[in-house]
Amino acid sequence: MRILIIGAGNAGQQLALRLCEEKHSVVMVDTDPQALSIAESKLDILTICGPGSSPRVLEEAQVDKCHICIAVTDCDEINILACLYAHAAGVKRNIARVASPEYINSNNAYDLTAMGIGLVINQKKECAHEIFQSLNMPGAVESFDLFAGKVIVAGFKIKKATPLIGTTPATCDKPNLIQQIRMIAIHRSGELIIPHGDTLFKEGDLVYILGKCNIVAQFAEWVCPEIKPMKKVIIAGGGDLGLMLAKLLEDSVECVLLEKDEERARFCSSQLHKTLILRADALSESTLTETGITNRTAFVALTGDDENNIMNCLMARKQGVEFTTAQIARTDYIPIVESLKLVNRIVSPYISTTHAILHYLRSKQIKAAALLHNLPGELLDIIIKTDSRLCGKKIKKIKMPRSAIIATVLRDQEVVSATGDLELAASDRLVIFAHHDAVKKIQSVFLK
């Protein structure tokens, strides 16, 4: 496909990299010639220098020949206008990144999706949700919910003391628990393994499971008994992301928000009802003492400065915080911080945005539900059509690729175990885990 990307910043370059890997033809537009030069030196793309909201520039980019337009500049208005122009030129799938919540929460009269923008994405909202999930299950390497929270996917590192070591799904000492979840993948020494009943668990394995939230929580307590859910969360930074996260958290845990700007602190106070807001600098050691760090306290650094966020987390850890999360905008910092284990969890608004957009780019019948950060694969959300040849067919009779597995089924808003004898029915929603290489094979199985 020919894809137009407007914006050569971190998000634009992350997207271009992934789309080039999938052999798409990419055209990138930006007003910064240096950013375009850097992108062109790394990727096989066509670049055009100019404002993405200019009809002249869009014509030069041959927007009418593009299948998809993705606008990810730092200006909401440019992104929206570029997508509206692209829609008028006949581009069927348009994606705009916006920072202002008012574009997301607008009423029906100004609904951007009704105007031809298929996906309007707020990267801070995506990032806040990702952090919220990690705080709910800190023992997991990563976790997220599907089907509006009916099921959850989580990955767990198998450590030396984990009771799973040396057992298989068929022989472990919690058979009732194992029967209520679905083990969808194991990542071992860079190798992807689709687990079966005789698969042996080893130390260092990264095991991904899927199941109902309460059952996954029980599994987490079993394999990571030393890691408990957080009782208190301290957020450094009262910007849009910090405020969104506090709103998600304040009804379930004790929440403290640190913001040094008085006017912004007052605004956050007007938006939050149960969160304690302190007008203070998170880098001050006395500030952390005032927050009252106790057992099972998490610290989330969401200021606009990567270095400050890392330092905040290191200071919080020194004060006794058990779990730290840092927002890092510069993607080249991430592997360094991860290798040095400076924080427990890293979030990047650009990577969150990239994942959300890539999910949308799947076909309307097969949609990527999630790209797993630590696993070479993805979850596909598949709807069985009424005229599908798979209606009435048992799961065990479907010729699935070896690197794919049906994880669960949603039928009439109820989660159904994906056993081999389950017969598929029209309107069933399937979650399938598949290696990247198997996605096209999955499409051929379910789109015939």
C-alpha cells in the first residue's frame, strides 16, 4: 500500500520504520528538512518538505494515490486539516494524532470520525491507560485488557523461586487455576514457543497468559508472591498525562500528585476529587518524604524532561518506593535505561501512539488487538461473519499455523473457553495470538 505520513518526528519515524518492514510504500511530509534527511538516510521512503496541511504539498505527495494518510505532527490543527483534505481527495483511511482532549470529547455535531477521519488518537490517553494497567498488575512485565475489561493479557517472568519451573501445564500443582486461563506464548532466549500440555517451563521464560481479570490476578499471586498490588501511587508531573492517570487511579488507590507550578496545581485540584495535590518539586528529597512513602507505594515520573524522570525514579527507589515508572520521550534512551534497569517500567507516548495506529491499520474484519512489547507477535481480534465457512466448525478442525493459537472467544458478550470441541458461530469474536509471520496465514484462514 502507498501510505502518506505527515510529520517526521519520533512518532512519524517509528511508524515509517514499521511500515517499511511490512513492505509498504511510504511518503513522508514535514517542514523540517533535517528531520526528513535523517529519516531518508535510515529508510527507503520518499520525502517532501512543506506543511502537511498545504493542498499544494499534498498534491506533490500525490495524496489521491495514497491508501492511508497518517498525520502525527505536533500541531492538532495541521493533523486534522491534512486528514480532511486527504479524505476529500479520496483517501479512505485517515488517522490524526491530537493532543487536546476537546477533539476527543467533542459532541456529535463536531465528531471528527463522522467527517472522514477514521481514527483520532490522543497519545497521552493511550499512555495513561498503559501505565494504569501496569500499576494494577506490577508483577507482570506487561498487561492490558480486552473486550472492555472482560479478559486480561499478561506476561510474567519465570524466576528461580516460581513454582512453575520444571513442570508443564499438565503437571503443575494448580491444575484448576491453569484450566481457567489460556497460556498463549512463551518467549525463551529469543525464541517464540506456542505452549502445549507437555511444554516444560524453565527459569527465565517469559510466559503470556489470557483469562478473566480475577483469575489472572490469582495466577500473578501464585507465580510472583513477593509482588503485591500497589496501595499508593505518587505521580510526579501534573500535565495532561499525569492528570489523566490520576483520574484513572484515584477511585481505587491512594493517589498523590506533585506539580511545582501553582496555577497548574490549582487546575488539577479542580479536576480531581480524591487525589492529594502537593505544589512541590519532585526532585527535592524533602518532597518525597512529605508524600508519606509506605509499603506497596509506586512512583510514576511524568514530567516533560526524560533525565528528570529517570532521576525522580532513582530518588524514589532510594526512599523505599517498590515500583517505578518513567516516561521517556527519546526512544534512543529506552534500550539504555532498560539494560541498566534504572526503572521498573518505561512508557513512551510515541511508542504507545505507534502501537495504536498499527492496530487500526489491519483490515476491518481482522484487527490487531495489541502488539506485545516483549514478544515477537500480536493478538488479533477476529469477528466471524454470518456467511463464513467456519460457522459450525470445531476449533480443532481449523488448520491453524503452528505459530498461532486461538486464545479466547467472546459470544453474546460472554467469554467462552477456546477448547478444541467448541463450535464457532456467527458473530463470535476470537482473540488469536500469532507470530508476525503468521498474520497473513491467519487472514487467509478467516477471510476465505
